[in-house]
Amino acid sequence: MPRFGGTDIHDCFSVSYAEARSKFRSFCEAAGFSLEVRENPHAKGRDGEVLSSDVASKGPADAPNVLLVTSGTHGIEGYCGSGCQIALMRDGVFDVLPDQTRVVLVHAVNPYGFSHQRRVNENNIDLNRNFVDHAAPYPDSSAYEAIHPLIAPADYGERPDHWDGEVLNWIGGHGMDAFRQAVSGGQYRCADGLFFGGNSASWSNRMIRDIMENLAVSVRRFRFIDIHTGLGPFGHGEKLGLGNFVAVQRAQKTWGADVTDLGGGESVSAVVAGDIGGAFFEASGAEIDAAGIALEYGTQDPVSVLGALRWDNWLHAHDDPAGPSASAVKEKMRDAFYPDSAEWRESVVDQARSAVTQSINAS
């Protein structure tokens, strides 16, 4: 039964970062979570609001079993993650936790992208490419650099048909798999481009690492769910296993045999460098029973999703984010990462409920 009887599931979702944050904090307080605020000092929201990641905790501070659920690693995808986090509190999923279990919900890992309806942060950094060792040589991204002039041209807003044709020609010569890997695998040289991993650890990177490291001090069993949207069949949540092969096997014991091995080529996602799972396993260390998944909900076909990202990149790199083009571009982004569909919302919440329940109850 819902914990908040008068709340419709669709009321758990929001139309802005500010609304989502207010709802999340209210539900957390009513559900008995303690709250901590991590303010981003480097940027403001779309309407000038303060940007914060809210950290909600329930259960003993020294509990050996911990579940961490994050939303908004990719900014605009936080609309889905926030709605799921709130709906699970509404449904009473966290009302009675097993002994020695702690649940931590991080709302809006990337609050800038959430507020501005972007996938990236205030420095155009894709956070799921930012968790690399920035003191070491970066992964090779020469394939992206070669295609960057086609993917992110300054005149994309004037000649989209021409540039789309150039991209199709490239795919015809190299194949879709090579294109997907080149574009979305992560790159570290084109700061105005897509899937840019940055050249230093971002504020969100340092913030979530600190949370993970603090949680790992007393934990023996650590489970992690990072909620995403944009890849796969409409409304289906692919469970992307994070970490190496052994970690993926551990994830399959928790969430089922349908957890996919990203490194093994089983997923709709490209193999990426610097994802948040790396930070999770670094914090956990070898002595902790740690497993994590990215719960990736499908929205549109890949061409449409990439098109939305290209328009958004062009708007912020070469046009005016507050100008006449902005409204149409942001509509494309919402369609690509936050569908206005009752069926979709019900589906993502159902699957989030299942994954969270498995995390809490699995031995």
C-alpha cells in the first residue's frame, strides 16, 4: 500500500529541478530519512536557484549492509530517477528495513544538468566519463576526434540535413558499432563536443566519491543502483552490470541473470571510460562484497536520442541557450530522456521497485 495514500504516482514526477528537489525533501522527511545538503558552489540553476545534491539516509550509520541509489548523474535523466526515488518512498519500500541495513538516496548527482535540462554539467562534462585518473594518460579518443567536425559542427543549426547526411556516410563506411563506440565511448580533447570526460575531477565527481568513501568505512555488503534513461526499448530497464567480470557475476546473484556485462559486448550501451562504477569499486576496495548496476530505461530510438544531444550541444556551444532556439531544443531533450507517458512512468517505477527490493533483501 502507498505510504502517502493521496499521492498519485504521477505526482511523484516533476516539471523542474526545483519542484523535484522540494518533493524529494518532503517525502524523505515524512518517510523518516535524515537529510544532508551538498551545495554546488560553481553554478546556478536555470532560474538562478542554488544547486544542491540532497543526500537522504535511513538506518544505522554503522550498518554493515548498505544500498546506495543515485539519480541525475546525467542531469536531465534525474527527472526519471527522482520520480522513482520519490515513488518508492510513497509506496513504503523503505518503511521497515532489515536489521543492520542502511539505505542512502542521492538526489541529483549533477544538479546543473538537471536544472538546465542537459545531460552534462556546467563545464560540458559527461560525468559518466569523468571518473578516470586525470593524472594518467587519457584513454584514446582519436576516433571521436576524427568524427567531431561531423557530430558537433558550429553550423549544425543552419544545415542539419547536410550534416546528418555526412554522418550517415561515415556510418556506411565504418559501421554502426564503430560509430557508437567512437561517439559515446568518451573523449577528453574536444571540450565543446559530445561525451566530453573533462580534464579534471568535477565537483559532482568529488562529491559522490566522498559519499561512497564515507559509506564504505563500516560496510561489508555494498549495493549500488544508478538510474539512467535514453538507451533501449521504450520503458524497459536494462540492468547494466558495473565493474569487472567478477563484479558483474556478483550483480547477477543480486539482480538476476539478465544483468548484462557491459565489457562483454552484451549491452545496448557502448563500452565507456570513466563511469561512476569505477568510483564505487575504488571506494569499496577488494575486501567489501560490492556490486552495482546502472538501471537504464529506454525512451526513443538511438538516432533520435543522439539528435537531441547534438542539438543541445550546438545550442550551448554555438548559439544562445536563452534565445529563440532554446525551447525547441529543450523539448527534444525532454522527449529523449523524460517521455511524457503515463505508461512509461509506471513501468520505470515498477522496475525500480523490483531492483531496490532485491538489493535490500538479497543475502
